[in-house]
Amino acid sequence: MEAILPAYKAVGNRRYRETSGLYWEDFEPGDVFEHRPGRTVLDTDNVYFTLLTLNVQPVHFDAAYAAKTEWKRLLVDSTFTLALLTGMSVRTVSAKVVANLGWDKVKATHPVFAGDTLYAESTVLHKRESRSRPTQGIVAVFTRGINQDGVEVMTFERTMLIYRRGHSPEEAANY
């Protein structure tokens, strides 16, 4: 198996700059990218996120209330899980994004609690050239979140507008 996706760009004699992400041309339907590192969710993450977003459901930040629910403890806000899994996939699937076009078919398939470590993987569903933007293309991926026990906790599809090779801001001479 040969890696064909460069992670570094030569910018001088024995000098390299880290790069992230794939250009539209690099995506192939069926490719699967395992996003690493994983991320352990903390109580603080959950409480800050729910308060930051004004989510007033007490199961996310009131331990006494949560103890009386079927979960018996604080439940991680599912929108935090969605944001975290999206963020974990950025280095590969959307570091060269022009714009996120949408998240579809979001499913919270298993509860997430503080202390869980999440991992993500994305499968390329399809891609097409943009009809109105010749320097960009559209890519759709299916992303799965998996906890430390291998249990799927969330799935979603995401559609993105991605730069084509030779047209991203990072290819500018001084970046």
C-alpha cells in the first residue's frame, strides 16, 4: 500500500511546511479515513458547551437532576458530539474546505458520557465538479463516531465545497 497524499510541502532547502487536507481531486468514493487522535470527553467540555449554547436541558449540567434519569449521570450534549466528530475530521476531509454545505441524516446512536474516548472515521460517498465554481468541487462523506469500546455513538453525512488543486489560499506564494 503506497501513500499518495503528501503531508508536507517543500518551501526551501531542507525546509518543509505541514499541510492538511485533501484537494477535490484526491477524494475517491469508497475511501475510508480513520481520524486520529481520539478525544476523551470531559465533564468540563459538556458543561461549558451546554452553557455556551444556552442549552437548558438539565441532564447535561445538573448532576442531581441527571442522577434521577435513566442515565444516572450527566449525558453529553449530542450537539457537542456532532461538533467534536466534525472537528476530528477536519485535518483530512475539510482542511481545504471553501464552505460546509450541510450536515444530513445525523443520528445519535448511543449515549456519550464524560470519560468516553471518541474516534471518528469518514467514508467518501461521492464527489462532483461544481457547476458554478470551476476552481472547486463538491464532496460528500459519511462520518461515524465510535467510542473506546468500539460502539458507534453517532453517524452523519456532510457535504462540502472543496478547493481544486492549484486554487486554494494555502497555495499562495507567501502562505
